[in-house]
Amino acid sequence: MSDTETLGKSLKEVKKQAMSYLARREHSEFELCHKLEKKGYEFALIEQCIAFLYEADYLNEGRYVEAMIRHHYGRGQGPKKITYALRQNQVASTLIQQAFNAFDGDWYELAAQVRERKFGDLDTNLDKNALFKEKSRQMRFLASRGFDSSHIEAAF
């Protein structure tokens, strides 16, 4: 077998593995490259495969960002946490911002729903200190979910 046949076969294997990953869910370029590197494929082959995937529109960062926002929104996570996850996968900040601007979900409503689901109605019969303490606890929870302070305030 010649070197070009071996290279061609290996490129086919890389494409097959990449298509397998993309069939399950959208991936960022960084994430897909990382997974293929962990499988032991050569970097040159991975680069060729990535170029093919972009050309065929199998790999699309815009679709990936939209899917991630919808997924995390459905799980009750706020925009800060989603942005952090996308930046971890080395997605361009401009692409993230465009996707958030195009997204039609209501972050204020989501924060209120998440708070209600986790804690129920806020008991206003508590004394002032206990009420403050409980409200602070709930605010910390929403902040850990990635909501902005304006979303958190609106949830109460």
C-alpha cells in the first residue's frame, strides 16, 4: 500500500469519526479537534477533515452556538454561564454576542421560573433578618446559575 492510500484511508477514518460525533450533536471546531486528537489522529489529518466539514456545512459554529444557548436555556441556566461554556470551547465573542441578540428567550422570566421551581413562594411572614437571609440565599443560587443581577432582581 502506498503512502497516499494510507493517508486517504486515515482521512476517511477521521471523517467517519468526526461525522459520528456531529451526528449526535453540534460541536465547536475546538471541541471536535480535541476529541479527534484524543482518538490519536494526526493533526494534519484533523485539519483536512475540519476544512472538509466546513465546506460541506457539517460543521458550523453559528449553529453550535444557537444549539448550546437553546440547550442551556432549557436547563434553566443564565447567559453568563452559557457564555462561559462557549468561551471554554473557544467560540468567537462576536459570534456569541450575535447569537444572544438573535435569541428570543426571556431571561427575566426564566430566572423567575428557576427560582420558583427550586424554592417555591418566598415566605413574607419571616422576620426581617430571616427574610433577608433567605432572599440572599436564593440570589446566590440564581447567580451560580449564571443570571445577571437585573435578572435576579426581577425574579423577586
